[in-house]
Amino acid sequence: MIQKANELYPGVSFEVADMRAMRFPDGYFSGVLALYSIIHFDYQTINDVFTEINRVLIGRGGFLLSFHLGNEVMTRHEFLGEAVTIDLHLLQVEQIRQLLVTNGFNVIEIIERYPNPEIEYPSKRAYLLATKL
């Protein structure tokens, strides 16, 4: 997938990393995009993730993230026709906002939206835009 993206967008670097322990030096990225990726973690691990993202961002670097809203953990045993065992955490906006602030981010905007019931899982979603202080 990354090879294909590099062919389509020459000169643009795409990286995949473990959000909990990235191999990049401090201040390496100007922005981080995390769409529906923190749903795989509990709040303590999300705190660790935000600490690591803060570390790899430059000063005032941007961080855009999204997640499903709720207060439960769902376990799935199938995804896209493949057998898996995966826990998906539905999260609370205020707890995520507080973890961002605690980890040195300024939350710029929060948007919540309802799903498109014809094509999406029927949960409300949140999008947060923050910058590193």
C-alpha cells in the first residue's frame, strides 16, 4: 500500500509506525494524522500514544485524530471477511480532550457527527484538531 502511494505521489513520504513507540527522532514531523486508530487502545495507552506523538512533532505541529464515540469496548471476530480478534474502544470526547491537554497539546477544534447509516457503522464520531504547544 505504501509503495503504491509513493508511486502516485513522488516526493511525498508515507510512514507507518507503532504509535506507542515510534522510531523517529524528537521533532521529526510537522503533522500527524490518526484517523480511527486510537480506538484500538484503552485510555492509559492513549495517554502513552499522545506522549509519543507530542515527542515526534515539531513545535506547533498539527495533530488531527478521529474516533468513534461511546463508552464501551466491542470485540470483533471478523473484519472484511477475515477472521480476527480485535477490541474496538468507543471513547468519550472530554476524556480524549483532557489527555491531549495533559500531554502538551492545544485543542483547536472538536467536531462531532452522526454516521451515514447506509455506509458506516452506526456510531457517532469525533474529530479533534490540536497543535503541540
